[in-house]
Amino acid sequence: MKGLSLSIALMTALGVFVGGCSSQQTVESPATDQAMMEPPAEAPAAPAPAPRTPAASAVAPRPATGSVPEETRSQVRPPRPAEPETITVTVPAGTNLDLLFDTPLSSETAQPGDQVTARLKSSITVGDRVAFPADSEVRGTVADVKPASKGFKDTGGAISVAFTKLVAPGGRSATIAAGFTKVAEGSAGKKAAIIGGSVVGGALLGKVLDKDEKGAALIGGAIGTAVAGSTKGREAVIKAGEEIPVALEQSARTTMTR
């Protein structure tokens, strides 16, 4: 009997517990059903991706207002003109220079070392190039002078000129070796003798200053002609505008554009 009573009590307690649970589920069911019937709330929109910022090293710095990058300046600069090509022209030895004297010279007043300037009457051409045009300057000095008072008993004065430089109008130049000696003009229609060559001229004046007539005659026939011309007391004179030809004793080089 005690066992039966205990079983009944347990069953009664179990029924009470089950009924409470059913009651609780019944109360919560309407809310659950309502939640199931309502549409799900929309999910919030995903934030827009932030703009990508390139790395600092990949972004070229912007030039300041009004300035131009160095690379751009180098691109817009005009190209440099090509350097002019040059060529060396050689004027051969023996080339004749036709000289014009604008300033007169006289053995009476000239002194050794005096500057002498003449100009080319005609141009010097080498091949198809004009090495030195007409009016180029020919510069030199008085190499030696013999006034008439110190000459031979039968001759007059003499003057020797040596040229060392040839200068074109644009300034281009060449070193040269050329010269001549002029003795006084004789009487009886005898013209003054021109002896070419700076070396010959120096030899002539050396003989003249030594008053060695025989030695002077050895220089050439022109000296003999001058001596025979009775030039005693006469001075050697180069007149303004006078033309005197001389020859280059050695080749001369100059650099010019092609």
C-alpha cells in the first residue's frame, strides 16, 4: 500500500510539471508565430569602400605653379647647333703674294723693327678654296735699312722688309716667311731693284753695310743693275699704292670651316 501511494504521488507531481510546461509553451507561441510571419528586417548596407590611395613613392610631386620640371625643360630646349667642321688648308711654298702698300716707306726715315702692313691685291686660292681673300693683311717689320749716306760710292739707300703673318678679314691667320729688299732708283731711267726673299735681303744689306761691292754683286744680276744705275745719294722708297710681289719661302697653314 505504501508503494502504491508513492507511485500515485509521483505521477501526480509529474502531471503538474508537464501541465506547467505546456502552459508556458502556449503563452510564448503567439509571439513566436508572429515573429515567423513578419518579413525579416533588411540588413544594413555595407559601407562603400574607401578610395585607394597610391603609395607616396608612386605619386610624382606636382610642380609649383609657374614652374616647369627639369625633364620638361630639357625636352622643350632647342637642340644645339652642330659644331662647324674645320679643315686645314696649306698654302704651298713659292706662292706669290701681290702686295699693295698704303703707307710709304723710305730708307731715309725707316728704322729696323718698324711695323709694316701691306694688303693682298688678289686672293690666294688653294684648290677650290679661297684661303685668303683680297684685302687680307700681310704684317711684318723693317728687317734692315741702309740710308743713302752710308751706301756704296755708286749706289744709294736700301730697305729690307720681312713679313711674318697673314690675316684674313675675319681674323683667321697664318704664320708666313716672306720678304724683299728694295734699293734706290738710279738715274738714266734705271728703275729701283727689288730683290725677293727675306734671307736674300738680309744678305744684301750686310754686304752693302760692309761696303763690299764685289760681295753685293754676288747676290744676283739685280744688284749689278742697281749698282750700275748711279744711285748715289738716292734713297730707297716704297710709295703709297705701290705693288710689290713677294713669294712664300715656306708653306703656310690655316684652319677654316668646310
